Amino acid sequence: MKTRFLKALALTTALATITVPALPQTTTPPPQTFGTTIYLDYSFWATKEGPITSNALNNKFAFRRAYFTYENKISADLKFRFRFDAENARVLTSTTGSTNEQLKPFMKHLYLDWAGLLPNSSLKIGMTETLAFKVAEDRWGYRSVAKTLVDGYKDVTGADIRTSSADIGINLTGAISKELRYGAMVMNGEGYSRPELNKYKKFGGFLQFVPLPGLNVWGYAEYEKVADGQNAKMYKVDVYFDMIPGLNVTGEWFTYDSDAKFNKVANADGTTSNAHFNIGGFSIFATYKITPDKLHVFARYDGYQPDSTNGAKEVSLVIAGVDWTPFHPSWKIQPNVWFYSYKDSAKKNDVIVNITAFLSF
Amino acid sequence: MLYERFKKWIVAAELAMALVFTPILIGQGKKMIQIKGSDTMINLVQILAEEYMGKNPKATPIAVLGGGSGTGITALINGTTDIANHSRDLSPKETNQMWERGVKPRVFAIAVDGLSIIVNEKNPLNQLTMDQVGAIYRGDVKNWQAVGGPAQPISLYGRQSNSGTYAFLQEHVLKNKNYSPDVKEMNGNAQIIEGVAADAAAIGYAGVGYVVDKATGKPMKGLKILNIAKDAKAQGYSPTDKAAVDSGNYPISRALFQSTNGKPGADAAAFLQFILGPEGQKIVEREGFYPIGAKYIEANTKNLK
Amino acid sequence: MTKQRLRNLKESAAKAFFFTNGILAIVVLLGIFVLLLASAVPAFREIRIKEFLTSAAWDPTSPVKAEYGILSMIASTVLVTVVAVVIAFPIGLGVAAYLSDVAHWRVREIVKPIVEILAGIPSVVVGFLGIVLLGPALAKLFGKTHGLNALNGAILLAVMALPTIISISEDSLNAVPSSYSEASLALGGSRWQTLIRVKIPAALSGIIAAFMLGMGRAIGETMTVLMATGNARAFPHGLLDSVRTMTSNIAIELGEVPYYTTHYYALFAIGLVLFIMTFGVNLVADVVLRKYQEREQ
């Protein structure tokens, strides 16, 4: 009798342990969302003689970025975001390797977003996105393939222009009418990778005009004092053209003028003096949706000028690729080609082919 | 000069992509008209689509999905739907976004949703204001005496929380406050009507198609349809007055919209013309909504051009 | 294989088959309980148990603040069930006693099938009769404007529970050995005394089982109460108030609730409470039964 009872108990426990995990999992209530996005690359060098491609490393797998985002819609006007990022330093173009270059997570965004200050506005406080290239990044949409002009500038040229995609401070963006948008920000100026070490803050602002539906003109200016008597300014102008359904064409142009940037020049009398130079660049890109949410194509041309006084340092970059979503919007495959050419005739062209996977859930 | 060396590579890459993607692109083949948006409208639009496809077997098939008015409008901005269903106006944020992205929406009103407030025919009242109806259904007013009727406790009849009518009344008349817990939540329009017809102290709500006898055009036996006024000073209008509903004078009504990005394509335009024409409007009435009146007809015709 | 071994094999196969089938009942019951528990527990991550069981406001779709209190529904279920049993039990027992003891065999031949037919009436039809027939009658009787209230529901549930109570009580009264009643009559007792003092106590286990089954039918009845009680969410203050029982609430809301939200889990939590209540009732019945059997021995 006892054994029979035990057998029955065993059978029912077994059944219970099988069925319980198969039961529905809780989803967190709608106001809180968790998201993860991963950009994974396989790249290989198609040339052997350019400055990037002329080393023994000629193909690799790499995470271009991995994000973890938590958002909480506290009320109709108040939102909170927390985002963790992880990347190898200088993924695509770095060729040195030390044992301390693990994929490290770091805080990218941690801010409160309040929509109640002015009608149609958003006030963000904390570590937030900066205004310098957010709109351009949204239009480009292929951060998984490449950063946009200003964001990726220092990766390509090695010239540091101290503009970052996220920083600690306050910024306010909004729309006055459907034709006019604005933004203003006050930030530390060091970005998310460096602590603030000086008393000078960075101020920036933009105005966006939309005279016709689909035609946007965006102008941005930024100012920061870098040291006594020295300041750094950046000006950027973007034009976005969306008037053909499915096609977006964008043109960006920027110039960075910092008193701290100068070359030592030898004078005729043997002394050296400082020759100030500007840094600048422009970019034109287009994205086209062949089948919305299934198949898109994109192409881009960038021209970089790391030193306005030295034309030989100019670099130009062509990117072309396809964005394919085979089954589910959470994963896409984006094969793309990067083609570098240098004004300096001593440097040969670099061609790199990537197969990028975009995963998001 | 630069391209000679890399011609091989570029050509190879292009060929590879063409080989891979042509069959995919060809396979994209069968095009459907995508309609996404409001859950209030999904049943109506699905029935309209079925009847349209039944009458035009060679026409492009139509796919109707829900998700809410917001989802439909976002899909229109992103280009992933041909027509967006929405039961509310576009918000300023959405209008700004559309302008920025070069989306020029053309909005078509395809039906009008309205509720009639009914009482028992023995009730001496003929008219109530929106505020009074709201107060009654919120439970703030519990006796007919407070609104000018006989000294009798109000007997409330309503729908259950899964009903779109319940939600519509809550949003428009109760101003998004809670219903009184004393509302008798009936299973459907017919039960409300039966209840109100048998209960001298009753008040209820139902779509006007259900409370009017189709043959005579008069309210059904035992019911009285109240006139509703926007406020104490305004004139009260009856929901059976089509002109009042169309012009917005009858307060408990809202239009149901479909929007396209710019001028609708030939397939979508054909479907829209079916909905806005006599056949479509007959189906709209059959499903318990009001057909659109002169004001909307004029605007729609202009948008179709 | 030898004939003997084949026989043994068949024996043990048959034993195993019957054992499995017997266990199946327990497995199904436990399975239902586990499923209910697993689907109900996530609700309590959002809802405080105290609020769930003691708050009288149930309004999960409220645009102001979602409320998940089931006290009104528990009260409604208890009210309707208790009144239904109070009505049905004496009538049912009376009819059973009449049929087993007093009625002429020809009357029994006619009434018993009619009672069985009463059991077969769909609950929807009973609910319909409640709206159309009983509602207006109650309204007129009590001078109210409508008859969709707890009393209406209770009467209808009594009507639905009656056949069960009558059938089982009658069978258990018939099962009392005739020696008991013959002995009582021989000792000088009247027929009434025999019935009350001897037959009914002897058949008590069956009668209590009938009572339990009738009560179970009343607690779990959904369609009838959905149609006839008015479904108002307010706390009932009397028999003439419109009420909403736990069963009708689940039926009303489960069809349209979005899956895996707090509202969805809360509905399963109500089902769990209902399950526990029915389980409790059966447990009490079992205890009472055992006590009575012990007393008899």
C-alpha cells in the first residue's frame, strides 16, 4: 500500500516538474522594457597594400558594438533610460593588441527624460545622447555597419575632435511648429570615456528647418573653452532629403576649429611657430527601401580632411551595402564593402569586405 | 585609375549580390494591400475587405491588421503599410514627424461611430447634457430627481469591459474616470435594450442601429432615445438626426479615419472608393456605425483626386 | 512461454492498466491545480494579497487606477450559493423522501424521469427563463423596477441543483436495508418517525454527498448567473441587489483580456480561489461524513 502510494506520488511529481516549466512565463508590464542589440562582424581584407590592410591580420570576427538598454516609462511625461555598451577599442582599424583589450562594458546612457517643460519638448538630464550627430545617425540607420561622419572621424583619421555621442549634462530638444525644431545642451565636454578635469563646459545648439515636407536643413554649432584663451568650436550643417518614398539622401558637412590644434612649423630664421589648422569633412549617403522592412540598400561617400593646411592627408571612404531581413525583424544580415583611398600617393587603397549581423531583441 | 585594380573585386561583389538577391526579389512577388491600425475599426474594415474581394476576385488581396491607432500611423510613416486605420485625429507629434519625413497624409473619414442614450418610455425626461450622462454613469448622481426626473434611484445598464462601446463611452463621456460599480454589465446590445424596456428607472447606451426599428424608423418598443446637449446652454440633438451626427452637433460621436501617404495608389484607391460608395456605406450601417455625411463626403472626394 | 507465465503476465498487465487509470484521476486533479497555481502566482507579483482578498473594488481596465479586489465577488458567490442550497435542500430532500417512501409506484415511474429531464436542461435556457420569466415576476413581487438580482440567480441555481440532490438522496434512501425500517415499524414507530429517525440518518452519507454535489453545481455554475444576476460589480447589500459571481466574472473577461498581463493572471487567481473554496467544501463534507460513520459504528 505504501509503495503504491509512493509510486503514485513519484509519477505526479514527475508530471508536475515537466509541465511547470512549459507554462507561460511572465512578461514584465508594458512600462518597462529591456532590449539588447548586438552588431557582429566578419571582415576580411581584399587588398594587401593599404595602410590598414598591409599587415598580417587579414580577417577577423569582431563585435562592433553590444548594447543593453533598460527603459522605464514612469508616467505619461517621464521616462528613464539606462544603457550599457560594450566594445573593443577601435574595432576595425586598430592593429595593436594587448591582453587587456577585452570587450568591456561601460555606461553609455543614464538619464531622465521629462516632456513636461514646454509643449512638444523633451528635457534630458544625466548621461544622455549629445546633439551633434544624433539626427544624422537616425537617418543613416546603419550604425551596425559604420558610424557616421563626425562620430567615426577620429577612428579613420586619428585626429581627435573631441565630439562624442554621449556626455553628462542637460539637453533640451523640441519643436516650435512643424517647420521648426530646436535643441540646446550644456555638457561636460569630455564624452563618456573621460572624466571632467577642467572647469570649462561645452555648449551646443541646433536649429532644424523643414520648409517642405521631406526637406530638412539642420544647422549646429558647439563651443567649448579648452584652456585659458583657447577655445574649440565646431559647426555642422546637414541636409536631409526624404521627398521620394523609401529613399533618403543626406549630406553632412562639418568643420572643427580648435586653438589647441596646431602644427609646429619651421620658419626661415630657424625658429618654430605654431600654425593653426582646422579639421573638417563631408559625407553624402543614401538609403533606399526596396521592400520596406525586408530589403534595403545603402551607399555612402565621405571625404575627410584631418589637416586643412596639409592636403596630402586627405582620406576618402566609400561604403556600399545591402540590408536583408530574411525572416524576423530581430535579425538582419548586412554585407558591405569599405573602400578607402588616400590623397597621399604613397598610400595604396584599402578595401575591406564585411558581413555584419544585426541582432536585436 | 583607382578602379582598374579593383574592377575584379567590384564586379565580383556586384555579381554575387545580384545572384543572391534576384531570386529573393522575384519571390517578393505577390503584393498585398496592407492595412494596419485601430482595433475599433479592425472588424469593420475586415468585413469591408472581404466583401470587396468577393465582388472583385481579380483585385489585389487585402490584409487587415490591428495594433491600435498609434501603431497604424507609425507604420504609415515608416512605409510598412499602405493604409492606416485610426479612430482619433493625428497628434501634433505625429504631424511633425510626418512633415519631417516627407509623408503627406491624406485622411479619409469612412464611418462615424456614435452612441445613443436610452431610457424607458415611461421616463418623463427628454434630454440630458453630456456632463449629466457622465455623472450618472460615474455614480456621482444616483437618483433621477437630481437631473429633473421622478424621485427614483437610477438603474444603470451598460456593457462589459471588453466592449469597444464601453471604452468609447468611458473616454468620451466619463472623461476617463471609473464607471460606477452599480452598472449592470450586460452581455450585449440586445440585453441592454431588453433591460431598459422592462425597467422604468433604467438608463442604457447602445449604437443607434440597435435602438431604432428599421421598418418604422422609430425607437423600439418600450424605449425612448434621449436628446443630448453639449452643455447646459446648448441645444440638444437626437442621434437619429443624421445631419446633427455628421456636423458634430450630436456630442457622443467620433469619425473613423483611414489615411494614406500622399495620393493612394490605384489598388488602394479602388478599395477606398468601394468603402466610400453606397455599397461600402451600407455595410458600415449594417455593422452598427453611421454612414458619413456631406461634410466628410466632400473632403474625401477631394483627397481621392 | 508457459501457460502459467502468460496468465501471470496478463494479470499484471491488467493490474497495471487499471492502476494507471485510477492514478489518472489524481494526476488530472493535481495537474489542474498545478496549472491554476502556476498561472495565478504571477498575479501576486503585482497585486498585494491583502488588497486582492479584502478590497471590494474590481476594475482592472480603469483608466484611473487598476483595482483587483475580489471581496464583492466572493460575497456574491457565497450569497447566491447559500441561498440556492437553502432553497433546494429541503425541497430536494422532501421530494426524495416522498419518492422513496410515500409515493405510489406508478407516481414514481412518472416523476423520476421528469426529474432526470430537469437535470438535462441547458444552463443557457435556464438563464433565459430567468431573464424573461422570473425577472419580471420578482420585480412585480417586490415592487422593484427590475428582477436581475441575487435572488433570481439563487432560485435558478436551486432549480438546477434540485435534480442532482433528488436523484442521489432518493438512491441513498432506497439503499437503506429494509430491515432497518421494518425493525422501526415493528417497534411501534410511525412512518414519519421511521423516516426521520431511522431512514434519513442511515442514508446520511448519501444525503450529504447529494448536498455537496448540489452545492458544487451551484458554486460552479456560470452561464445562468451570467445572464440573470445583472453583473454589477458593487458589493451586495441584500438579495435584491445585482451581483457578479466569480464564475461569471471569469467568463466575461477571459475572452478579451490580453494574454500574460496582470489582468490575465488575476483571472486565474480568481479561479484558484474558487477551486480552493470547492475543495474546502468537499473536505468539510468528508470530515462530517467520517464522523457520522464513526458514530454509527
